[in-house]
Amino acid sequence: MQEGGFILIQTLLLLIGIGVAIILSCHQLDEEVKQLQLEQEALQLESLVRAGATDCRPGETVRYPIGRVICTQTDKGFKMEAILDNGQRIEAVVSNG
């Protein structure tokens, strides 16, 4: 009877170990997905800034499929604020020379 209890304990420990390994794998995968999403948002913001540098005139807002760029006149050029549809944003200053 003691041998059956020992096997049960071994089985439970094995299942706990497998569960921990699965949880750690899921956590690592979740972190990798978050990192990829951040990289994708950064590329989209960069695309907005590049498009805005060509299309945007000071004092106007240009709308794109992934977001918008707001251009504001400054004393040294203009400031662009790129905003993705999900709310992420970045600012860039474009000087006149």
C-alpha cells in the first residue's frame, strides 16, 4: 500500500512540474507577443512621421488609415505629433534648416 502512495506522490509532483513549465512557457510567449506589438506600433508611428513630413503643412491635421499627424508651426519650423488609432503617440520637430 505504501508503494501505491509513493507512486501517487510522484505522479502529483510530475504533474505540478509540467504545470509550472506550461505556465512559464505561456508567460514567456506573452512577453514576446507584447514586444512584437510594441515594435509594430513603433514602425507605424515612424511611418506616420515620414508620411507627415511629406504631406503635412503647419496648422493642419492629416488623416491616414492607421492614425493622424497634427502639424503645428513653431519659430524654428514645425512640430508633428503622430497619433495611432489606438492612442499611441510620438512627437517630431522639423526645422527649416
